[in-house]
Amino acid sequence: MRTSNFLFKTLTPSRLHNFLLCLSLLFIAYLLLSSNPQPSSSHQAPIVHHPRASLSSSSSSSSPTSRRHLLFAIGSSSGSFAARLPYLRLWHSPNSTRAFAFLDGLPSSSDDDSDGLLPPTVISQDTSAFPYSFKSGFRSAIRLARVAKEIVDFAEADVRWFVFGDDDTVFFVDNLVKVLSKYDHTRWYYIGSNSESYFQNSKNSFEMAFGGGGFAISSSLAAALAKVLDSCLFRYSHLYGSDSRIFSCVAELGVGMTHEPGFHQVDMRGNLFGLLTAHPLSPMVSLHHLDKVDPIFPNMNRSESMEHLFKAVKVDPLRILQQCVCYDRSNSLTVSVSWGYAVQVFEGNELLPDLLSLQRTFTPWRRGMNTDLSRYMYTLRDYPRDVCKRPVTFFLESILSDNLGVRTTYSRQNPDNCARGKSVKNLKKITVFSRKLELDTEQMKAPRRQCCDILPIINGSMVIHIRECGPTELIAMHP
Ligand SMILES: *[C@@H]1O[C@H](CO)[C@@H](O)[C@H](O)[C@H]1NC(C)=O
Ligand SMILES: *[C@@H]1O[C@H](CO)[C@@H](O)[C@H](O)[C@H]1NC(C)=O
Ligand SMILES: *[C@@H]1O[C@H](CO)[C@@H](O)[C@H](O)[C@H]1NC(C)=O
């Protein structure tokens, strides 16, 4: 208002004439441009008329994929459901997660949903008419495979992705949403990961999405699969599991698996430390078989361990377990941070590619003498038996976040009596500062590891800052 008053106060008649002339020229230019718009001058996205898209009013299919667009189908049973509730409660949130648990009957007592956090349960349809001929396998494989048809038949609104998992699969839902956003749900996609075990893949297929790690099927492919699945169930009666039935039927539809390494079937036992501290750059999407492995944190039981990890997951899901490596040149230390879980301090110079391989802390899924059983789909390195030859390890203690950033602290696992160098001997605590990791779809498609800096050790405490790497920065002690 003030500026226009000023303008008119200073206008003389001749100036007014010029001003009006300018205005009319601008108006003519506007008419010319708007009556004959050039494609390059239009900033609006083209409007595509699609018969079905125009019918759906509320959500356009081009809006960003969110939690509400995922529908989870959890394969469970009356016998196992109650024991798996701690895992389900961890990731299922009734306000934002849509899920059904498929059981073979009413769950046995003792399960209590007083907190209302559990997914609704559904009793699967009768599958006794389908044949099952795998020796010493379980008929329930048919029921669990058929979940892929039953859940589509529910005809829930606005489902872009059907996600399948077991009742002992822990999903990292926000990361799954991010990963699936990279793909167009109107096309046919079957997304998951194979097993860590070479043997399991060779028995099934290297191209099969293993069901315990979980997999996602785009709504368009799921609709087609639901129509033909029963016919496949007759043809593949000789297979062992539900996932191999889905894989076979999807293969007959002409679709292969899209591999996303964040899904973890966890066909391994014992200590998962080596797997969890060298996670690939893709976001963590799932963990399975948590009852079959050791608790992931020392001095905690299995469910406490996962709850502890989820404190960090809730604050910065995309960063969870993402590994970054930095060097303290003055003390000749190499530090590997697996965010939200553990920090390892190596004395001396460890090259980055070596730290990306998995320390063999775990044991094979199948016990036996066959060397095939102990082959994995990863590059492995030795985890020394001698504690003193291992890196000094710190586990997540606490997490704090405010609008300035996130602070995680890690405390030393056990005081050891090893002959360590002066700089690490008295190191008790590591504090890591970071900012919440926010990646858009394009950044998700071309991920880059972040860098970190180590501040001088003071009073047994090391401080690390995680940040984006410079344009040509190298992660090395002497770049
Ligand atoms: C779900 O939403 C309700 C109402 O908005 C809220 O009171 C409740 O705390 C939420 N529950 C969870 C688990 O977020
Ligand atoms: C794990 O520990 C928590 C807390 O101490 C306890 O409530 C829970 O029952 C324990 N779970 C198992 C399976 O022992
Ligand atoms: C050094 O650390 C100890 C605990 O580890 C603490 O009590 C003491 O106050 C710290 N000293 C300084 C100067 O920060």
C-alpha cells in the first residue's frame, strides 16, 4: 500500500502517460503469450487423463507414497502369534500402519491387545483342497502363500504396495516407504531380497524374494497375481515354502525380483554384529529370525534389545545402521560408526573397502559339515577369537534430539585387559553428532556415504561429527 501511494504521488501527467503506455504494452504481451503458450514456457506438469485416475477423487497416484499406501499381510499362526507380539508392537502403529495378521485359528490365550497396538487378525480360508507334496515340509505353506490373494480380495482403498512378512519379521516402516517410493506402483514390481545363505538360495532361487525378510508387490501386479494364484498353487505343490510358491507364480506372470538389500531374511545364527555393522548404503528395511539369534545388545534380552535399537530408529530412521568411517591421524585410529547401534575403534589404518566387508561373528543357519552351508552372499573377513585383536567396541547407550541435531552416545562394551595403545586404553565413551537424514527420491536412487570428523579425545571421551562429504573428499587416513 505504501509503495503505491508513493508512486501515484510522484506521477506527473507525462509520467502518467508513459506509465499507462508501459502497462498497455505489458498487457498486449500477456495476451499474445497466453493465447499461444509455448511448451517451454509452461511450468505446469502435463495433465494426463486416465479413465480410472479421474474417478478417484481423494488421492492422486502422483502424490508421494506414504505409510497409508502400504498394506501389510503378516503370515502367522494360532501357535506363534502370542510369542511374536513384542516384535509386532515394535513396528506396527494402529494410527499409521495398515496391516492384517493371517492365522489358522483363534490365537491361544495370553495375548492381550489392551493397548490397541496390534494389527487385526484374520482367519485364513480353508486350503485343504490344494495338494502339498514336499516331503517333511509344512502344509501351512499353501495357506500362507494364499494370503497374497486373500488380502487383495479385501479391496482396501488406496493400496499402492502389498507387503508380506512373517510374524517374526520386524519392519522399518518409514524406510520401506522411502524405498518403495523409488518405484512406480502402477507397474509390475516384486521387490525383496534373497537369503544371506548361499545354500538357501541355491536350494530355492537366487532370484527369489525370501518371505521372512519380507517382500513388496505393487498393487497392479498383486491384482493380477490374485487372479491366477490358485492355479499356481496346484502346479507348485512340490515346493517347500509359501515364498517359493509366490516366486514361481510371479515368474509365470513374467516378472523377476527387484533386489533391495535392506530386506534381511537372516538365515544365520549367533551374533549378528558383523551383519549389522556393515550395512549397505540402502536403508534398513527388515530383520527376521530375531528369536534365532543372540540379543543384538550386550546385557539385554531379545525384545529389550530391539526396543533399544528402535529408540534410534524413531529419531532418524534412514540413518539407522548406516556406516561411516573416519580417521584420527594423530593417534593413528580408524573409527567405524554404525549409527544407532555400535562404534568400533581400530588401532592403525584400516582401509575403507575392508571395513565394508562383514566380520564373521555369526554361524550358519543349517548346522553341518558341508562347506556350502557356511558360504554367504557377502564378502567376509575374520573376527579374531582373541578379544585383544578385535576392535574396541562401543554400543548405543542413549539418544537425544532437538532442533539443532541428534546426539547419540556409545559406551565401551567391557573393560578388557588387553595391551591397547594409550589413546584407546582409557576411552570409555563416544558421542556422535549428526543431523536427521532426509533424502528425496532422486537422492535415494544415487546414495552416497557420509563422512565424519573426530575431535581430540578428552578425558576418556571421543566426539564425532557426521556430515556430508565434500565434492571429491576421500574416506581415507592419508587421502
Ligand atoms: C493414535 O492417535 C490418537 C488420536 O489422535 C492418539 O491419542 C494416540 O496417542 C495415537 N497412538 C499412537 C500409538 O500413536
Ligand atoms: C526382557 O526383559 C524385560 C525387562 O527386564 C522383561 O520385562 C521381559 O519379560 C524380558 N523378556 C524375556 C523374553 O525374557
Ligand atoms: C572426566 O570424566 C569423569 C567421568 O568419567 C568425570 O567425573 C569428570 O568430571 C570428567 N572431567 C572433566 C574435566 O570433564
